[in-house]
Amino acid sequence: MKINQSNSCFVIVYKGEKQWKDTQKLLASSGSFMEDWGFYLRTVAVAGGGLIAFLSLPEVIAGFALLKFKEWGRILSLIVAALNVIWFPFGTALSIYTFVILLNTETATLFKTKS
């Protein structure tokens, strides 16, 4: 078993089940380094996922409103598309497509007659 520890980084070379158990014992006895970093990484992952879910909520709401042909959903989609223009290249391309489709006069009348 070979473990190199430098600057808070572990490199483990795996060579079998017995060695894996020895490695786990060694890491458990070497302090709470892995537990502390695991907590921080989980916290960052959960916070990042929550932020992404929170920021995508208007897009999901706009999508459901578009499926029901609501006029406010079309307006919300245009607002969200305007905010997504900065996410080059996909956000820009999808925003341009959204503007072309939802600003079309036929689409506007479709949403006004169905709502």
C-alpha cells in the first residue's frame, strides 16, 4: 500500500481488498481531514444545486404556462430569454430562437385567443 500525502491531497494506489481495508483504517486514524472536507464538499454541492434549482424556477413556470397558452407565460419566457442571452453560446442561441418564435405576430395572436 502506497499513500502519498502532500498539501492535503491523497493519492491511493489500490492493490486488493485487504489493502483497501488497511487504507481505510489508515485514513480513519490519520485525523478528520477526509470528514471535514467531505462536509465542505457536500455543503458546496447542496448549495450549488439549490441555487441552480432556484434560478431555473422561472423557466419551469414559464414552460408550464406556455404549454397552457397563457399570455403571461409568453411574456415571462421573453424576460427569461433576455436574461439568458449572456450564457454564450447555448443561452444566446436559444434566446434568439425564443425571440423569433414568441415575438411573431401569429404566435402573439395564438396566445391572446387561447388565454
